[in-house]
Amino acid sequence: LFHLAAVRPVPKLMAAMSDDPIKEWILTEGKATQITGTSSIGGGCINAAQRYDTDAGSFFVKTNRRIGPAMFEGEALGLKAMYDTKSIRVPLPYKVGSLPTGGSFIIMEFIQFGRSRGDQVTLSRNPFRSKKKSALGRKLAEMHKSAKSDKGYGFYVENTIGSTPQINTWTADWIEFYSKHRLGYQLKLISQRFGDSAIYEKGQRLIEKMHLLFDGAVIEPCLLHGDLWSGNISADANGDPVILDPACYYGHNEAEFGMSWCAGFGGDFYSSYFEVMPKQPGFEKRRDLYLLYHYLNHYNLFGSGYRSSAMSIIDDYLRMLKA
């Protein structure tokens, strides 16, 4: 796993540079002797992103001026766990730290995408979409198959899904984990933030009955990316799939498809995936259960525009399960 480097004494000649810990790391641990340029490459609604070009290659840097390093530490642990599976390509994290003016940063491997980040919104827009989808499905399944946890379901640290905390307390039983730390946690936040007792109460009824959806399924704690939508999927210059910006934890592999409503997965993707990780009995019945977590999170992040989608899933399950 990724371990943060121990803080070392800074020589006097480096004192001025330590005001910029990003440059300090690049020019020491990063083995560069000069930074030849920096450029903004956007980022999401939470973090800023920059490319640092040096005589030792390029680095990708994300910064957040408002929060400490815990979020990036969680991301780094997830990236390193996925990287170590040697299955699907992810950027290797190098360094997480605090900014002297407040906030935090993460430095990682720079991967040159085959298409611009803004033009990879859906896999279906890629002219080589069939090949790309099948490669993504196969490599994702290889990651799920190779990376299992002997600690149960959860992760080594808490992390975030968007900016929402994601609770990853190790739990022996998947249904208990998903009930408490995924659906239950999101429903509690909605109740606290929006006073929405109706969705909370119906959601709790679903939680009580959802074990019925798992009859006959073999569930193992697989390493999940956790936030797999089109904005977190790309391809490198060779056309091989790359996934980034994870919210990793060990969970039921089917939970990986919870953001499929924003990912453009299709038949090629799923058929290639299931060749490596066979489809479990009841897969179709559980699909919306895993969408629900992300609809609830979007409700928490962006407001009540996502309420009807979440409530519709809950109501359908309550009818199906006669709850």
C-alpha cells in the first residue's frame, strides 16, 4: 500500500523551496533538476489540476485549497491498491502533503490520454468504442478477480465519494456493510440535511428486506474503484483503458456498476466482464440497488433534483419485496 514519506529535515538551501512543497518534491524525490513548465488541465468541481513538465518527465498534481490531506491520502491508497493488481492502468501516486497556505496536494504519474479529457465524456463517442468497452470490462474484471480482502468489506481508511464522506469500517458481512455504511449513511445525511423523513423511512424498510435480493449469490470482497463513471474513465496513448479519481473499497463486485447511468456501459463491456467474473444469480434484480447508493449521494451533493430517481428505485423494491 501507499505510505506517506516520513518528514525529513530540510537543508538551509532548500528552505525557500519548502514554501512550495510540490516543487520541492519534484526537484528532490522526483529526480528532476528543473521544472520546464506548468499548465492547468482543469480538474473537477472539487480540486484543481496541473501538469508539471520537467527534465525527468511530467507529473500530474491535484490541489485543494480548503481541506487537509486526508482526502488525497485515501485516493492515494486506492490508486496504489489498484496499481498493485497489475490489471487495469491507473496513475501511480507519488506524494501527498499539506500546502503551507492551507489545503493539500497529491502528486502522481502523468498519463497522456489518447483523447482530450473533455472529449471522453462517454465511451459511446469513441470510434473504437467496441474494442475499448470490451478491454475495459475485461481488465476491470481482472482487477476484481485478483484483489480480494481477508479483512472483509471496507477499506484501510475512510475516503470520499465526490465530497461526501464514505465510511469504510471493516465488516464481515456484505449486506450489513452495504446497509449501514452505504445506503443507511446516505439516508441519514438526507434526513439531516433536507428533513426528508419519507425517503428515510422507506429506505429503512428496503434495508430490512434487501437480503432477499441476494439468494444464491456468491459474494466476495473485491477491490472496487467505487466511482466509475465516464469522467473517471479514459484511454492512454495506446488506446488501453485508464481509470482514475477512485473512491476505493472492498465490496461486492456488482457494486462497481452503480454509476453505470453515467458511464455508457453496454453489451460489449458486460459480456467481456462476465467472461472473467461470471454473472451471479439475481444480478438483474440487484442492479438498481447499487444505482441507489449513487442517486442518494447525488441527492446529498446536488439537491432534490435526484430525489425522484432514488425514491422510484426504493418504491419499486418495496413492491417487489412486499415490504
